Amino acid sequence: MLKNQFHKFLCLSIIMLVYSLIAMPIIGNAATISSQQKQAIKNALKKENANAIVMVGSGKKPTIITNKAIVGEGTAPAISTNKLFPIASFQKAITGMAIQQLINHHQLSLNTKISKFFPEIRNSQQITIRNLLTHTSGLADRSQIADQPLKSEKDSINFTKQNYRVINHPGQWHYANVNYGLLAIIVSKVSHESYATYVKKNIFKPNHLQEMKFFNQLSSSKQLSPSLNDHQSKFDSQETDSWRYLQREMSAEFGAGQIVATPNSYWKFINQVVLKQNDILKQYQQINFQPNDNPYYGGFYLHPNELHANGSYEGYACTIFANTKKKQTIVLYSNNISLKQCRNLGYDLYHIYFGTNKQGFPY
């Protein structure tokens, strides 16, 4: 009798153990999103007619949700996770990490004055590395586009050094690409190698990010996900070549928008590099902001246990939210909606995935 009861108990225990293992979320896979959430995301994309891809979840293998926009009487080609996408301001997180590495190696500090590198800039004796990282340098971009594509880093540096104007005293917020252009130049000066070489050697190569490239490495636009918007020359009505126009846009954003990446590779950068660098995440979260400041540092808008960024070029837009505690991420790429539409859609997706509302944030 006791023997039979023991056998029954043993069998029941084995069954319960097997069931618990099957039901257990698979670490490293996107087991953090329900079928209801996936359908809600799909519905949100359809509502906006966004030709888009959403990557959501945690770990190495995100859940992929795509939507094909209705164009005329047909549907547009889907964005591929394996095709290069102009990530625009998403690059600022890469520049920010390069600077943070140099700070952690005691080659720079947040209080280093940029007069050490750019004595010619007015107020440079009051502008610090922290000011550049937080967009509080008092500098603004003079132009959002270069006269022609700049193919060399030397040309990009020369352009950046001229492409600014002083609008405020240091301490006041103003988002400007030139802040990250100057940081990229500082990376080069401190490391004694080109910015591109430093990034490839210290960020791309050790983290196996082979599908991240600088735009001047591309031979043609065929290597990119195509923009589905008709080319509209936002800054130059005389430009008719959309690929040349995009190159000119990227040329003006040294350190801030010259990298193209596959959605897969940027997912890897966020989830296997940024979210695993607990020391750097802790440093980011310890930055003190004034009550009226936009909490931006190192390429991200920061909130408790949260990172957020946006990026856009003519015909391309992307937005990302990541929870640094739960290690969960949602990122949206689209090639047919504006940045404003992308931001608003991103808030909706954030609400679906994280369950709280981000609507109303000014960025």
C-alpha cells in the first residue's frame, strides 16, 4: 500500500517537474509578450498604415511583428531585420558609450572642459563633456545638411567644427547634433585614432556587430531598406537624387547619425551590450538632472530603470524603449511615416507592452 502510494507520489512529482520546465520562460528568448499584446501591436501598426517592423521582448531572440502598408491597390514590401537601415540619432548611444569608456579608463571626466580640444569655441572654458552629453552646451546646429556628401572623416570633422552657433550660456537645454559631433572628435583626439576606428575596434568588433557600418562604406542605396515616401527635399528643393540627399543629411551628423545598421544588429547592441553593462547603466542612472531638464545623457532619454531614443531621416523613422531592470525592449522601424507619427505610435506600443502610458512626453 505504502509502496504504491510512493510510486504515485513519485510519478506525480515527475509530471509536475516536466510541466514546470515546459511552462518556464525560455531565458534569452522573447517569452515576455503575450499573443494578445502581439495582436494589439499589429492592430496599432495597421491603424497608422505604417510600413514597419517591431522587435519586442528580451534577450537574443526578439518577437518580430511586421506590417505592410497599403500603397495604391497593393502592399509595400516589408522591412527586413537583416537589411541596413539609417538609424540616425540611434548612433548617439554608440558615441555616448565610446565617451563613457574613455571616462572609465580615466582618459576623460565629465568635468573636462572642451577648451582643451576646441579653444576657438566661444564659452569653451565653461562647456564640459557633461554639457555635450546632455545637450546643455549652449550650442546649436548651423545646418542640418551638407552641401555635398562627405566621404572622409577629415571632411566630417572640418564640417562639424564650422557647423555650430552659440545660442545660450552652458547649462540650458537645446538638442543639437553638433554636441555629439564634438564628442566624436574628442574620441579621436583622446584615443589617437579615427572615431570610426575606435568604434569598430572597441564596440563593433568585441560585440560581433558586423552588420553596423558607416554610410560611406556603402556603394549604393540598394544596400538599404528603401524609403517609401516620395523624395521631398526638406532642406534643398533643388536636390532630386534621394540617395545623394540622404548622404548629405548623414554627412552633417558626424558622431550623431552616420551609421547604418540592420534592426537585428541594433537589437544586439541594446540587449547584449547596453543592457548588460551594469556599471555603465548605473553611471547613466546616477546623472543628476535639474527639475526642468530633459533627462538626456549618452544618447538616451533616461527615466528610472528606462532608456528611450528616437531617430529619423527623410523617409525613415525609429524609436526605442528599454527597461534596464527587466531587460525588456521594444523598438519600431518604419520607412513611410514621419518622426512625429513614429513617436506617437511608439507611445502606443509602449503602453501595449509595458502596460503604462508614455503619452505626452515632449520627445
